[in-house]
Amino acid sequence: MKIPNTFGLDVEAAVFLEYNSVEELEELIAAGRITSPYLHIGGGSNLLFTDDYKGVILHSHINNIEIVAEDEETISVRVGAGIIWDDFVAYCVEHGWYGAENLSLIPGEVGASAVQNIGAYGVEVKDLISSVETVNIQGVKRVYRVDECDYSYRNSIFKRPEMKQVFVTHVSFRLSKKEHYILDYGTIRQELEKCPVVDLKTLRQVIIRIRESKLPDPKVLGNAGSFFMNPVVPRRVFETLREQYPLMPFYELGADRVKIPAGWMIDQCGWKGKSLGPAAVHDKQALVLVNRGGAKGADIVALSDAVRASVREKFGIDIHPEVNFI
């Protein structure tokens, strides 16, 4: 069966198993149907398949949302891992729950969001998560509190090799019922000045417009969103670079560390809009690699390697893919 992936790569799995509940997942495990090698995926939005997958692909279709606690200021919801992330954000906005709106239009599913620690416009999903429910390949259930998830920039305990046998089934989020916005990032404030009123729905629409202006629709042009992570460097490294590149954008991360936008460095290397075979760097956002049509995983990898080599040569910094190579 073809493997869903936002790069639009023509790849297949030897076996594709989908389940609709924790009980169905437990039945698959008990029946021995999940044989090695196996891989659990979400919407395939953060994966680069370099070839057909010779084993079992698992996918959750658990799609329930339930309120588990509520008071005057906050609400806690338990969400099935198979729900499309942006559908959940839309649900939150529709119900007047604050916190997830800056993460609008990020591709993928709820379970994968907790694995990847997705983030955008000053918000990371770890800021909203209270716990993550899992079942492992032996059928053992475990709930991880957010402080046990070891979250960091685009990383979590669930990305460790030994955690491949752990499947996320539900994620619990704690959201605010009080009006609260994070606006001082990118061009959000500038775009909001054009709007007659600022509310949750308006902010979501602005975030979507900003993302759509920079990021291609995977249904039209295959991509996985941001392909590279923004590198975090020691301040001394940044200060040395800034002497040579005084207009270099940056984000302060405390006294000793600075984040430099990888897209800016890629653009400075002349890659924006350039192709390498059927793979290309997007012409509006250099952080995005795209499948122009008919690309294979190896084509995307070759482009990634070439871009990384250019950045390393020009800036002395190694940028790392956010996308997982399979």
C-alpha cells in the first residue's frame, strides 16, 4: 500500500495497519501482526522516505476529543493521536480556547505533534501539553507527564531510538479560557494592524495567511514544511559572524545562546528558488525543500546535502534536518 507523505513521494509499505482505538491497537499487538521492522507514522508530514518500506507501517485513526477538567481560567482536553493537528487548532479557536492558534496550519496529526514538539511564531506544543498516553509493542500502557517528555527544540523523549516501540495514542492539553495572545513574532502585529478587530479567529486567519504566503501547499507542491532546524550557537560564534554579516537576523536564547534562522543562511548561499534535478529550494521560503514532480527520496537527500555543505562552507555552521529520513 502507498505510504501517505506530504513530499508526494511514490513509496509503498509491505504492510499498512490502521487502528481506530487503543483496544484495536492492543489486538494487533496480541495477534503478533506488528512484526519488525515497523514504523508508526502520523500524516507523513515530517518524513522523508528514501525507498519503499519493507516492513509494517502503523497509523492511528483515534479521533476523539473530550474535556477532562475545567475551571474559570483553563480547560484540559484529551485528544486522539489521529486527529489532524490543524483541525484540533480550529476546534480550539471555535470554542474560545487560547494557546494553540499560533500553531495554525502546521501539517501532521496530534500524536506526531507531541513527538516532534512542533512550534511556530513563539509557541511550542510542549507549552500546551500536560501528558502523553502511550502503548508499547508489548502492550504495556504508560502515561508520560509533560516534565517526563524531555522536550527541547523539535525534540522529545519519543524521538529516541529505543522509543520506536512506543506508540502515542492520546495527548492531553491544557488551554486558557482567558484572552491571551503571543503577537511579537514575525509579522503578526503588522498583519493584525490591517484587521478591524483582534480575536482568536482573526489571529488564526492571520497566521494562516502568513504561512500560506511563505509555504507551498503540499497537495500542489510536495514538501514537509520547514526542512531544517534553526541552529542554536554559542554567543561568541554569533558575535564573530555578526561582525562579517551585520544584518544577520537572530533570536536571543538567554545570555549564552543565540538562534540564527537557517532560511536566511540558505538564502545568503544563493539557494532560494534553485533546483537540483526534480528537487528544489522553495522560491518564497529557503527553509523549505520541494518536490517539483517525480522526485525520489534520494533527490531530496542530495539537495539537502548540497544545501548543508554550502551553509557549512560560508558560515561554519552545520544545519540539521528537522525531517526524519526513513
